[in-house]
Amino acid sequence: MPYGFIALVAAIALTGVFVLVTEAAVWWKVLVVGLLLLSFRWYYGFFLQVLITISLSLYFTYLKARYSGGKK
């Protein structure tokens, strides 16, 4: 399996979860979807997909830590 396919699937999955589940502002959701669509057209889109994946992973980690209250 090519590594570019892994980044593509991860970016699409995390973007879908971000749009459907989070309570972020609508303009943030539009921005993330727009960046994902731009990554399909741009020559260096793979790097943008990796950036989206890393950013959303960190965002979800932040949300999990915030709502768990730091309890173990």
C-alpha cells in the first residue's frame, strides 16, 4: 500500500469526523474542507493532506484531554 494512500484516507476520515462531530464554528469546518479539496488539485497536495491529518489529530487529542479533566 503506498504511503500517499494512507495520508489520503486519514485526511478524509479526520475531516469527516471534524465536520460531523465537533462543535467548531462553521467557518472552521468550511476552511478545513476547502483545504482538503485544494489538496486534490495542488501539486504538493500530499503535504497539505499530511498537515491536515497532523493538525486534526492534535485537535482531537486536545479535546479529549480537555473533556476528560485530566483524570486517569
